[in-house]
Amino acid sequence: MHIAAHGSASHGPRVNPRFIEQAEPLSPPPATMSDQQPPSTLLPLASLPPNPNPTPPPVPAPTLALHIPAFPSPSKRKRTGFRRKVPSAASPAPHPPVPPSAADDIIVINREPTAEAVTALTAGFPADSLTDEEIEAGVVSDVGGIEQVNYILIRNHLLTRWRETFNSWLAKESFASLIPPHCEHLLTSAYNFLVSHGHVNFGVAPAIKERLPKEPTRPNTVIVVGAGLAGLAAARHLLASGFKVIVLEGRKRCGGRVYTKKMEGGGHSAAADLGGSVLTGTFGNPLGVVAKQLGLPMHKIRDKCPLYRPDGSPVDPEVDKEVEGTYNKFLDNASHLRAAMGDVAMDISLGAALETLRQSDGGISSEEEINLFNWHIANLEYANAGLSSRLSFAFWDQDDPYDMGGDHCFLPGGNGRLVQALAENVPIVYERTVHTIRYGGDGVQVVVNGGQVYEGDMALCTVPLGVLKNGGIKFVPELPQRKLDSIKKLGFGLLNKVAMLFPHVFWSTDLDTFGHLTENPSHRGEFFLFYSYATVAGGPLLMALVAGEAAHNFETTPPTDAVSSVLQILRGIYEPQGVEVPDPLQSVCTRWGTDSFSLGSYSHVAVGASGDDYDILAESVGDGRLFFAGEATTRRYPATMHGAFITGVREAANINIHATARATKTKVVKSPSTNAQACATLLVDLFRQPDLEFGSFSVILGGKASDPKSPAILKVELGGPQKKSATEGGKKEQHHSNKSLFQQLQSHFNQQQQLFVYTLLSRQQAMELREVRGGDEMRLHYLCETLGVKLVGRKGLGPGADAVIASIKADRNSSRTKSGPSKLRVRVSKPQPSAKS
């Protein structure tokens, strides 16, 4: 699966490979620029002049400026799930140097700041600004000032040193001599933040493990549901922070969707990754750090991937190259098209857009060209674990800008080696299937099969999105509607595999992948790609992948039929070359779709969803009692193993913050989101319960009721809601047909029976509008003519409204807290020991 191949992680590599030898420290990629980086990295970063004797500046502090090299333009379009290579653009002209008067107080830490900024970037930090978590943690007293510049330089330096000395404990004291006295508080601030949030001093190195407390140092008990990578990462970080931890796992093993099975037969054995298999982006990947701490080499997956026709003959390389170029051109054109379409693109599937572009282009017409094009669509469906007819045209690749850089690699011996190392000394109770989680003001209760109840102060739910979609766990009280909506909207697709251990290697050992075409478009994902694990598994192992619609059909295919079909393909390729293909010694077929603990492989952005839904899934509920982690809770790294790991550490830090706040009787304050799409989601959520409703008008109010000038947001519905049929709203996901994109657009506009427009008002104006008589027509006249208000679409509200939206949401949350959610009186009790824990 993508979770670097499956499991709480991922099946498909998604970056342009650039291998780093395992014995060497991570080094920054070549200096290139890309137009697909996160917005925070687009600022040029100029070299900072040395100044050993800093003095406070008399003018406002400058923005940190460094020349940041970019990674190759990511775009989930290269075969085997990799992104294609993009020629590097010339480096931009140097940014004007910082004026001496402004730079006088910028510290120098005896190292090139640009290289350290790149390291921070690969680790998920904006190279020249603060993260929301850093702002919430109050790492600096003056956001945007000179203090922030120096903090970032120190933070980037600490991250760089940690990546170089990953086997040793990074001690704050070792940096004291590098930091001027007036910045010592920033060193403490940066160090404490990075340690508490698991960005440094993590993993399984002996120097890290010996720092784990022998006994809990805090009175809080945290119940972690699920022992996948997210659960294991969270548990280790919580234990390091002194919490009491118990991990409940439904399976007889840990790892979740990361599963390495030992295959044996005929004197041969091999380690087969049946779930997550590919470590993606090794520059910043924290699992790459764990692998290095274990002394495990990483095998770069080589680019070469020949394709074979349905009859087994090789595809002409020139035709292959030409069709791949056309396919990439369609993706580029689709990106331009969706930008011009705006919100309408949210209602269209990527598959419909690509098929329309293919039909209108006319460049792909022969049978072989169509088969090749469909192979690339199958590869895209593999990278996203979703049918192209369900992938969001608007947001299917929303995570591309957050590429960590570096190669995609296999781990010799399988990713189970990472899982076992992370599970060491973690208290796990196996075969405990959770069916109910109760949460309230005083704690949590987690009910498992057989009726046993585990009680604690907080709980972390790390189950796959498929389980949440299926309602496999009952939450009491029910989860907030916005979270339920996001669970429903996000896609959770499927990738299956056939692993085969052979008596010997009969395929070429100078490649790691090869592909096979099919004539039937509905079968395009059936054994379309083969992975060779002969160099890393310890034996002659070959893996056939099944993606898209074929992956769903595969769930009910008898294993003997599946293996026979694979052998027929292999013999069609190799026997004409005079190579005999033996029967496998052992074979294994996965069934991730019917696995009750996953019900699928990994997440994707489906039609109607966006990256904001990942953020909403990540939100804690119950005033900091119930938390969520897993690959489907990160908009930056979904469908990857490292994404699952990162979310586990993230939520462990959040649990620590909330536990500390309760102990000190303080309130956890979250920064309002500056993301426009997130605010749009909030707006929809707020208008579910408007403060005022009259005719087609509804209002949400902010500020104090006693202040007539406090802000309000008005929504006007033009037209009536389209009636839904009785079949709508069921659990079955909608297929979006590949009808002409233009027909689909026309259908969208013709069937759209309601349009919402908005404006900002004062509370007094909203009250006056409510008193207008004569119906909606007179209200509109009063609004536009008397008040002089302009009605706009949601995007037209602008960033000023975002702050109002966030403020109203915060006020409502505060009101709910004061009114008191249902208190759940529970006590902390010690779970019964298990022989397997």
C-alpha cells in the first residue's frame, strides 16, 4: 500500500528518487527551484552577514531570508508511484542583503544557514517562519520580529545537528558556547519545543532508550488504541514523557498495515512486506533515522521499469516514452484547468478530467497507446489507493508540496524490523478489539471484546479510516458532526498484493520493477506492476500489485486463480526469451479490504473532500480527552508510513500539553487557522446552527451580545435546495462517471438549484435586517440599497472574515465548555496483565 506500500503507511513511492548511502549523514539536495513547494518556502533566503558582536537594532526586525533549494517538482505521476523527474530551473537572483542596521542583532552559529534551513524543510518545518505549534507553544515573545529570526536559526541548527548525531542524545548544554548570552532563552525555547514534540532525541538508539524513565513520573494514564506505527510512536513518546501507557491491539501482532511475513519453502526464505513497503523521501523521513539507528542499510529503488504488452512482448521504448510524456502533459493541463475552474473543480473527478483531455487531444488513439495510457492511470490509482473516478480533481495531489526529499527505498529484511524495534518495552495487550470509547470531563473508558473495560485519563485512537467509516468503534458521546462529515468525505482505497517465493531468480536482477499492460480498461490495475525483492528480502521473492477496480475484484478471487493468472503473465514475458518460469514454493495473497482491522489500505482525497478533512480528523474532542492519529490525520503526509509515525508523536505532544494544562488549571489555546479552505469548512459547520434565521437569510454572531458593533456573518440562499433521492446518503461511495468534462460542467450548473452568498455585517445591522417586512425581496433591497452591502461568494469574504469565523468558533467552543459537557465519572484502574504484553 502506499503507506509506503500499505498499512498505517503506504504502498507506493511518491517522489523522485535521490539515494543517500546509509553510512553517510543526510546531505541537502542540489540547489534547484520548484514552483510546487509549500507557501512558506517560497520566500528567498539570503546569506546572513557574520557579526560576532551583535547589538539590538534600532529598526523593526527583517524577515529571515535565505536561498532555499527546492526538491524536484513532485506530482505522483512517475511509474511505480514515483514522481517524474523535472529539469531544474536556474537559481533565482540573490535576495538583497539584509541592511546592516537590521542585521546587527542576527546571530551566527558557525554554520551555513541555508543548508540548515534545507534540513529543517525536509523535517517538515518552514525554513524561515514558525509552525502553528511553535506559535501556540509561545517559543518567542515577538512573532515576526528579530527574536523570531534568531529562534529559527537556532531551531534549524539543532535539527541539523540531530540528523548528524542521531545515535547520541542531543544535549542543550553542548550548544551553549555557540549562542550569545542574550539568546540563551531562545536556545532553551527551541530545544524544549523540539524535544517535547519529538523532532529530536527520538527513536531506538541505546543513548535514547537509556533515557526512558523506569517508572511513570506522572499520574496520568493514556490508553492507545492500535499498535500500528502511529500507536507505537505515540506510546514511546508518552512513556518518555513519564505517562502510564497501555496499548490495546486487536490483532495478534503489532504493526497494523505494516506487516512483514516470513515466507519459506525448498530451503529458501524471504521477508515479504505485505503492507507498507516503501520508505519515501529519505532526506527528512524519521523512519529513515530509526533505520540508521538500527544500522540497517536502505536499498534505493531503481528508476528502470520496462513495460510488457498483454501478449508478453516488450513495449517499444519510444512509444512508451511518448505516451508517458502525453500523460504527464494531461496532468499539467489538468492543473491549469482546475485553477481556472475554481470551486467547480471540487465536484469533478480526476478520472473524468483526464479522460476528457485524452479524448479531446486525439494524440492517443492506437490500441497500444490506449493500453499504455491505462497503465499510467492504474499506477496513479496505486499511488492514491483509489479509483480515478473517485479522486478529487481539485485536491488529489494536495500533499505534493510537502515532499521530504530523497530516494524511495526498500528496507532489507522488511519494515517489520522497524516495527519490532519500536514495540520493544511498550506495554501492548494483544487480541483486544475495541468496540466502544466513552469520553467525558473526568476521563475515558475503552470497552473491548468480552466486555472488559479499560479506564484512563485520556485515549488516543489510531485505527485506520476504514474502521471509522464502517462505524467499527462506537463513540460516546457521538463525535462532532464536522468530524463525522470528514470521515465520510475522505476516501479510503485499496491495494492488494500477490507475494511469490520462487526456487530461483529467473527475472533480471538489474531492475527493481517491471510492468504489464492489459487490454481491458476495467482490469488495468490487475498485476500491472511487479516488485523484485530478490536483493533485499533474503530470497527470490517477487511481488505483483493489484490496484484500482481490480483490487476490489481481487478480494473475492480464489488465491489459486490469482497465482495462476500471475504465472501466466510471467510465462508470457519470459518463456519467449527462453527462460523457464517455475512454480512458486509459496505464495500469499492479501485481502486488506476485508481485513476487519483495516477495511482498506490507505487514504486519499475523494471528490467533495479536501486536505482540510485530514486536519479535522486530527482534532481532539472532549476537551482534550480523546485524540486521533494515523496516516489519515495528516494533510502533509497521508498514505505514508512516516505520516503515521509523525502523527503518533504529534498527538503524544498534544496529550502532554492538555495534561499539563489540566494539572496547572490553564487553558489550551489553539491558533486560529489561516487556511482559507479550513475557514470555509468552519463556516459550513457554524451555519448548521445559525444564531438567526429569517426567510432565506441566516446569521452567525460574534463578539459580545451587548456590543451592537460586534461582527456577524450573513448567508443568503438563492434558489432552493435540490431534493435528494432516497438512495442518496448511503454508505456506498458514489462513482463519478467519465462523461465529457464539459458535459459534467454543464450538468453541474444546470442541476445546481441553490447558491449561497455572504457578507460581513454588524450585529445591529443583522437585527435591523431581521425586522424588515415584505419577504426576501424587500430584505435584499434593504441590504443592498439601504445598508450598501455587497453580497459575495464564500471566497470573496477575504482573510478578514477568516479571523471572525475562527473567533466565533472559539466562542462557541468556550460556551459549550462552560455549559458543561456530560461528565463521565471514571477512575483509573490497572488493566489486567497479559502474557503477550
